[in-house]
Amino acid sequence: MVRVVLVSMDGLLCDYKAALSRAMEERFGVSPIELKAKSLPGNIREYGQVNPEYAACAKRIIREKGFFENAPSVPEAIKGIEYLESTSDTKVVCMVPSAGKPTRPSG
């Protein structure tokens, strides 16, 4: 019997907050803010509280192809996924929150 493990990439496998903050600063000149929310919609709202236009910028960034794939990884989490995948009875499926589509981790 094969076990399927669904894993959310945001905040577990990749540091999306760091990627979002960096992209907001590089592309729109928005100084980094402390992102306290534990979800992308919450982080978008936080940017919107600073300036409503920032929320639209943040949405644009996270919807771009490759956003999660290019975000810095969380090393220990990657090791855990690699361990799960090394077992013959486990299939790991990663959920990309912005696209809402399950994907297989690369590597």
C-alpha cells in the first residue's frame, strides 16, 4: 500500500516570505516589512495595510511562474522530503498555494 503525503511548499519547503520581501524591494522599491501572518493571503493584506498598491504588487509576484521554485529552500525540510521519497511505500505531492495545483518536487 502506497502512502500519499501532501506537503504545502509555502513556509515549509521554501521561505516564501524572504522571496516576496526581496522581490518587492528589487522590483518595486518597497522597503522590507515584518511579515507576521502565516499565510500568503495574510502577507498580501499586510502589504496592503502599508499601501493598497503594494498588495497588488505582491499578488503579481507570487503568481509569477517560478516564484516558489526560486524561493530559498528550508534545508532541513528538504532533507525530510528526500527521506520520505526514499521509502518505497511513500509518494510525496507538493502543493503550490498560488497555483493550487499539486506538483512533484524536483530532484
